[in-house]
Amino acid sequence: MQNKPFKLLRRTLIASSLLFAGLACAAGYPERPVTLVAPYPAGGAADVLARILAGKLEEQLGRPVIVDNKPGAGTAIGAAAVANAKPDGYTLLISSNSTFTLNPALQAKLSYDPVKGFEPIGMVGTVALALLANSSVAATSVPQLVAAAKANPDKFVYGSFGNGTSSNFAGAMFNAATGLKMMHVPYKGSAPLMTDLIGGQIPLSFDTVVAAMSQLKSGKIKVLAVTTAKRSALLPDVPTVAEAGYPGFEMNAWLALVTPHGLQPDVKARLDKALATLMASPDTQNKMKAAGFEPGYHAIADWPVMVSAEITRMRGIAERAQIRMD
């Protein structure tokens, strides 16, 4: 029979070996390619940002960072895939408030827990949303659009890049603010939404400035307003909805980089440093700005508190604007 000192020594040696094995694993991270999940189709705003970040993360981590588009269910498919992945630092998620605060504000049950399911690496930035119109729409301003929609209520519908997304919230808030009852047409991402707006299948959409810029330059669509509190730096001549006669109107999208919850501290520190370094790079900032993003990196001190508070605020907006998931 083993005596107590021997048992204690054995337990200490086992614990030490496990600790050193963990440290060795962390020290070698990453030892293989890292996957960065973008829960939208290729071509949308989140996908553009994902590819900017993936390239820069490769430089910092010294391993390939592969973008994996997992669209659907208002970002829930991609979010659930990451939340349920092994928390080893090899699966990351870049997504917006649609995932972390809008979905839970609208749905009692989700396939992921926005508060407990993720480990934050950091906030990356924001992107402005805009009210866009097909070139055939006669209105060139918000007041003109509101007047036309009230005169012909069956003529106007608006598209968003998904149920429960920030663009859906923007459209529902616009309806509530203006007294309109435009029907909402949800799409599975920004790219198919833009295709139908250009083709005239829908007259209006709420989409990101990122997704709209190239089409605006070509004249295939036009912009009537931005939904942010201040004008977009990319569209300085375009008024906000608030400026167009609806004070207090504000809706934008923020984006954060996260991993599954339970990440080993040393691996998290490696990712924290990588993101902080790449976000401080003028090249990263310039690429983000050129794509329509406002860089805004900061570490997130208390993810549960931040996300819970935002869910409560968004739930209030959803109730007042009568936003519902189909």
C-alpha cells in the first residue's frame, strides 16, 4: 500500500506534468492553420473584414488563417459552429452585434449562448448602414421617399441581409419612426440583397456602406441617408436619417473577434497581442477605411456585462419597433 507522502508526491508530479504539457502546447501555438469563421456569404461586409483580418493575423501568428464562410439563420449557423468548437485557439469568429445582441434580443432559444459561449479577443470597429434605392426610384431624399410610400403603400418594400440583423433593425426602426408599414424582405446575406436591389426586384434596402460603395460609384443604385448618428466619412454629403427629420434615429453595426469560451490563458494572450498589434498598424487601418469600416479596436474587459446590457437595450428597441423573427 502506498503511504501518504508517496501519494502526495505522485499527485504533485502528475499535476506538474499536466501543467507543463499545457504550457508547452500554448508556447507552440499555433502549430497548424487557424480558421476564421465569417457567418455571412462571401462578398458581404463581414467577409471583406474577415479577409483583411485573416491576412494580418497570418503575419502575426506565422500560420495560415483560412476564412470559412458559414452563412444562414441570421449568423446563428456560423456562431453556433464556433461556440461548439474546441476552445484551443484554432477556431475564431468575426461577427457583428447581429450575432451577439440582436439575435438574442429576438429569440428566447438560440443554438449558442451569446454571453457564456464566447471568449472576446477584442472589438475591431464599426460599419455604417445606409438606406439605398434602386436607380428607378424617383425619390432622392428621405422626405420624398416617405411621401411616395405613404401615397403608394403597396409599391414599396425594403430588403435586409437577414432576419434579426442590424439592417432588419434599421428598417423596422425606420418604419416606426416614419409611420410607414413597408414589408420586410430578408435575404441570406448582403451579396444576394445587393443583386436584387440592382436588378429592381426590390426598390429599397438597408445595407452597409461597405457593400454599397462600388455600386454607388457605378450609378446602379443611390443612397438616401445613413442610419448612424453622424455622417459617414465615406459619404460626407449624405445626410443621416436624423438630419432628414427624425431626431434620435441611430443604428450601426459593431464587429468583434471572439473564440469559443474556455480558451487557455496563454493562447488568449497570444491572440490578444496579435490583434492589438495588427489593429495598431496604419496599413490595417487604411485597408479597413478603404473598405468602409471605422477602425475602433479595444479589449473587452467584461464580455458578459457588455453583451447582457446591449441585449436588454436591443430587446426594448425590438418591442417598440415590433421586430419579429419569421
